[in-house]
Amino acid sequence: MSILVCGSGIVGLASALALARAGQQVALLGPRKPVPPAGELYHPRVYAISPASQAFLAELGAWDALPAGRIAEVQSMDVRGDAGGRVLLHAWQAARAQMAWIVEAGEIERALAQAVQIRGIEWIAEHYASYEQGELITASGRRLRPELTVAADGARSALRAAAGVRAEARPYDAVGLVTHLDARLAHGGCAFQWFREDGVLALLPLPDTAQGAQVSMVWSMKAEPARALQALPAGEQARVLTERLAQATGGVLGELAPRQPLLGFDLTLESSAMIGERLALVGDAAHRVHPLAGQGLNLGLADAKALAQAVAGREAFRPAGDPRVLRRYRRARAEPVLAMSLATDGLQQLFDAPWGLARWLRNAGMHGVERLPWVKRQLIARASEQ
């Protein structure tokens, strides 16, 4: 094989498909993850898919395979500060029908896995065991030596560590709490976000259920109170969360009640060198950003697309893992990844700052943006490009 993609999550599946569509001989290494049938309970992890990512998934043959009834359009955003600051963004302000789509992680994986099988990509359903000098060994002892290995094995990338690729991480001392909520009032396709002293709270629109309106909650909360909330018994946890949501949202969607148990993941800002010897990193293996902008997966899908373009565009005499080819991929991703990292980290630090001037600046900035339509158009356009 010429190229081996290590990792069978969303970005790994997308990378294998993009490379195959670009005419490359590619195989996928990773377990086949069973995705439970869609039901009333939605997958706990959802993603905001940008227009650029939606177009890419459509190219891969995955978007049309998603059940339309499980997708919610984001037509507007209502962003609020901690001292009266507020920005309202609408898709029509940038001449768009929608700003993003909210889709369950499990449904995206299912659609991509189907596309991989339809395309006939070799899928080695094993775990990675070790890696040294370009040779990868599977759990069963199979030895693979591709021209290029793609590390798509997630935030704690074992492949990245084994290859000695430089990576830097800075924990935020915060936890991303996620669950889905029944809402008393309709969300109207609006994504809400509150920048608060206790973290950033986002409510993302989801399709209605038999009980009525439904939203997905992502609350980036300080680690200590987040873990205390997670440790509560189920009934007490639901009661406390409902009370805190009522206070945080001001009842904008009426009473909010958890539909599922509360899950959490540690938040970290992470960057890497992106490439190694005959190795390219994509997705969370390459970088992680604060989830306040909802752009993590979009960055990973853009990695997959850029890598396929760099490999397919190489000179005929260069192998897929040639250093020059890999440097082209890294250059193509350097600016977008750095820009998103700086933007999300800067916002997080600005709203995390306790001193009064920072509070005035951040809310005054929101008021300023709200009065400038051309700035709103740029914000919407920039988010759509990821």
C-alpha cells in the first residue's frame, strides 16, 4: 500500500476517502465502531458543521447518506457577554441560507464508514501496537511499511508520541460538559452562547423530539465545579443543572431539563509540528482548540482535504511521504490552524480575566460588533471557510 491512515474516527475515515478519491492507494487501520441505531436519544456528542465541511462531506459521498431528520440547521447565533454585551448574527446577513448544521458524531461516522465500504477501501480492523522508523505493527503482529502514514488517532495520539513528533499542550483547567436538553420554547434554528464568569455556555439547536424542542448543551466550565456537578447522583445532578441553566440563560428557551446523563471532557490547547518522517498528522492528533467556536472538527476535516490535495498534486517522481510533499501540507494548514487557535484562546482568556477593565472591553467590543453589519458579514464568512 502507498498510504496507511491510522484511526477510524471521523477524520480518519474522511482522510482515507479523500485520498482514495484523489487516486491514491490507501488503507485504513482501526477498529470498526458499532453505531447504535438512531432512536429518540441522540448521540451525546454533536458537531457544528460549517458550509466548507458540508461541501467536503458531500464530495466524499457522506452528506447525502445522513438522515435528514437528524440534522438541524443553524440560521442565527445569539452571543451574550457577562455585562450586557450582545451580538446577533443571521445567515441572511451574509446572503446564506444557513450558518452551519448540527449533526451527531455517530451519524457522521456511520455515513463515512458506509462510504469507505462502498468505495472498496481496504479496512484493517485492528488496533495499532507500535511504530518505529516508518514501520507500523498491528496488535496481531502484522507489519506495515507504507510510503506515508497518516496519524488520525486522536488527541492522545500514540502514533505521534512513538514517532517523536513535537507537540505542546496547555490545559485550560476546565471541563466541557455535554448533554441534550428538553426546551420548553422553540429554538427557531438559533444557536445561543453565553460568556460567563463560570465559563462559556452554548445551546445548539437539534431536531424536535416527541417531547418537543431539543437543544444540545456544551458548557465549558471551570474544572472544580464541573467535576463536583458530575459527581452528584443522577436525580440531584439533573435538579442542580436545571437550576443553573435557568439562572445562566435567563429563561430564553423556557425551562431546560436534561434528557441524558452529563458527560465531560478536559479542555486543552494543543499544537504539534503536524508532520514527521513519512508521517502526517490530522485532526486532534495534530491540534486541539477551545470548543467555544465549535471549529475543532471543521479544522480536522480541512486537514484531511489539504493532505489529499498535497499528496495528489505531488510530482510523479516523489513518493507520498516525501518531505517536500509533507511540508506543502503543513504550510497549507499553518495559517488557518494558528488563526483559529489564537482566536479561541484569546477569547477564552479575555472572558476569563476577572479584572474590571477586561470585563468592560469584552462587552464594549460586543456592542461595537453589533453595530457594524460589515464586521458581522466577515465573521460569518470566516466561520464558513473552516
